[in-house]
Amino acid sequence: MPAKPFVFICGPDDFLVNRLGKERYDTLAANVMDEFSREVLNGFTNNVAEVEAVVNRLREAVQTISLFGGKRVVWLKDVNFLADTVTGRAEGTLRQVEELQALLGGVNPDEVAVVVTAAPVDRRRSFVKWCEATADCTLVGDEGKEGSAALEQVALAEAEVQGVTIAPDALGLLLAKVGANPRLLVEEVRKLATYAGEAGTIAEAHVEELTPNFAEGDFFEAAEAFCSGDLKWSLAALHRHFFAGGDARPVITALQNRNRLLLQLRVLIDTDELRLGPRGLDKAGFERAAAAYGRHFGGLTEKSPFNVFTQNLWYLGKLAGTGRLPSLRRLIDNQQEFITAFAELVHRPGEQEEVLREMAVRCLAPAESRPAVLNPG
């Protein structure tokens, strides 16, 4: 089978695309001893004139003959004019993309190896479809693949590069803490790998201790304590939060977000759509429920507490299994208590800690010891 004329790597995330592009370029460049036969071009553009300049630079690089003979390697990186943007849709850009296609189609891979990395791209474009059919094409982070699964592969691949392994619980906690940020995820894996040591294992305790809570600020200790059902821990966590100068509203927001997810999980579990076992939530049941009910969320696919099916499954299992999952009635009452506490803060702005402590007691204390009436302030 004849060699493909060039390498084309694309996807929605520029970090992942360029990371793989660098690996491919380094592999090809390793066989080229003459440093003047290795060239990296920047394909980032802001307007049509810059797109034309990029295509012309690539043409010069491809057509240049090596000073000492032999093969050349060229990497066109950070291409952004293949996306559905104002510049990408411009008539002048489309003409330049046709020029680019003609140029790449005529490359002789025995004389020059060309690597093109582009992010993001509009896969509806004829050029991208042509690349998929013609080039050695790799799509990084397929939009059709579940986001958390793609991120898991990023973390596991980086751990392998670093010579360590990641425990399943540690991986789930890491994804929940870092969120959908591949660059940050890779850096955290590298840091944790250094701590674990050569051929070591990154454990959940390592992530808990060393990885900050980047993902939407949702890992407040007070929220963790509240969801565990531990009143004593909740009150102590609230005291530490306010002693450090914290504000009440982010805590209430975190509690509301988690409670929304628990409400949805409670309904799915009560109706036998989903099972919660010692090892977490049933993945197959979760996928069936997502297929059956996902359409009712109005097409919402980005991570959101309003749609349980956008969440990391491990995180949901940990959230539901932190303590005994409250009844549906208790969860609804909790949500109402959060609203009441927010209204109380308006009338008692100087007593934020007291308001949240009272809220925690009403929600978590044994029924016989809860206050009969709310503090009217």
C-alpha cells in the first residue's frame, strides 16, 4: 500500500491535538539528521491575509530542497482556520483551503514528510472529509465519545508515559476535581506520578491531598460534610470556612448543585432504573437511563448539575454513597431549606455562619431535636 501523502491530526482540543502532533513530528524528525531539514510553521491566523501567508509559507517549506539532500520534515501546527468561525467561513479563506488541498495532495512522502495539526475543525467541510480519506488522519477526542471516557484515556496514557498506574478510585476523584481540562489533567498526573515514584501507584489519598479542587469550586469541605450526613463535621467545616473569610453563597450553590444530582439519582434508583451497589452506580443501567431520559433535558450536553447524565459516573457514585442516600422527601426538603437560607442571608447579612449552621441543624439533626420554627431574625 502506498504511503499517505501527509499526516493530519485534528480535534476539538488544541492541547491534545498538538501533543499527538509533536509525538508524530518527533518520530519523523528523529530520522532526519540535518536540522535545516526540519521545520515547524505556525498556522494560527486572525484574518484571510494571514491564512494566505500560512499557505504560502507551507508551499515554500514543502518545495524547498534539502541542502545536503535527503528527506525533509515539516510540521504545520495550530491551524485554526478550518473551524466554523468568521475567518474560517470567509470566501478568501475557502479559496486558500482549496490551494492547501492541492498542495498537500501533491506531496511526495518519500521526499518530504508533512504533519498538519488543526483544532478546532468543522468536520462538515469538504477539506476535512478529504483529509480523512486521503491522509494518515487521526481524530483526537471524538465528539461522539463520552467526554469523561476520553479524559480517562488521557490520564491513563500520561500515567503510562510516566511509568506509574492510577487506582480506579484515584482516577475518578482526579477527573471530578480537575474537570474537563486536558492540559491541567496531564500536569496533575505528572505531579502525582512524581509523588508516587517510579513504578508506583497513584492512590485516592494522593489525589485528595495534592490536587486542588479546580472543577467549578464544587469541592467545598462543607458540601462534602453535609452530603455525608455528619452534622458535627458539617458545623466544624462551616466554622473553618468562615474563619478563613469565606462567603455563604458559594457553599449554598455547591449544596444546591449536589442536591439536584441526588434528587435525580434518588428518582432513578427508586424506580429501579439505576442500582447503587458497593462498587458504585451500575454503568449499564446509567447508560440505559441516559438513552431513555436524556432527551428530556433540552439537548443540554455540557457538564451541569441540572442534567445528571452529563456527570462523571464515578463522582455520582461517590456522591450517592458518601452516606446513606436520603429519601426523596428529605432531598426536596433540603432544597427548600437552601432557598430559605438564601432568603435569610438577605435579612441577616452579618450572620452568614449562623444562618448556615441553623440550616445544617434543620437538615441533618435527628427529627426530634430539630427546631420547631425557623429563626425569624
